[in-house]
Amino acid sequence: MAHLPRMDCLTPFLRRGAGMLFAGLAACSNSSGPSNGVPAQIVVTVVQGVAPPITSIGFPTTIPHGASTLQFSAYDSASRPITLDPARYQATVTPVVVPGVYQFTLANNLTMGVNVTTAATLSVQWKLVDVIASRTVIGPVTTNVVFQ
């Protein structure tokens, strides 16, 4: 008859293995790496020529005079960055044009050009839409923007 090891001899090894497993799972859940989750927060980066980019949570409250590019990205509800697929998500701004003040143009679904010609403070409404599911993911949100 074969002799089986006593279970109490294995207990420390099982505990250590389970502890490492749970520690590994906890580390994964707090990961700061990219997520495939649902966007919960928008980040917009304003790029203008050689000036340093300006990044804001939500739509920027100030956009400089002249031509700029707005790049949309997102975070999920656990504050992990999400790689937004322009084939799936689309950022929109309305009104697109205010004659004599600004004009937005869509470069792709997550990148816009904007040209500011005159200083003004105006309200714009923005949102992020899942074009595949045909639903608004974030917004619409109204923001007062200073066009400098």
C-alpha cells in the first residue's frame, strides 16, 4: 500500500502558493496599463505648432488663437488609460462653426482641427459616441470655452 504524505505537511506550501496567486491577482487588478474597458473620462490634448501640448480632463476650457489640433483619449472607471479605436468611437463638438470666431474640422473620429480667428468666450457641447453600438458613451457636456 502506497504511503500518502500527510496533508498538514503540505499546508505551508499550499498557503504560500495561494498567497502568491492572490497577490498576483491583486497586482493585476490595480494595473496602470492600457484597458479595454468602457471610457469613463475624456482627456483632450491641444497641440499647436512648437508650443508645448496642453492636456485637460474633459474638453479644454481654453483654446489658443490660430490653428490647433485636438486629440481625444480616455480613461476607464479605474483610471486606466484606454486605447480608443477611431473606427468605434467618435468625438463630436457643436456648434462646429461660429463665424468670425472658430471652426472645428474632423481629421478622424478622435482628432479635430480647430482654427480660432477672434477672441471670445462661448459654450460648446461635446460628447463621445460609440458608433458601433449607436450610443453616447460620455456626454453631452456643455463647457464654456475661452477662444483666445
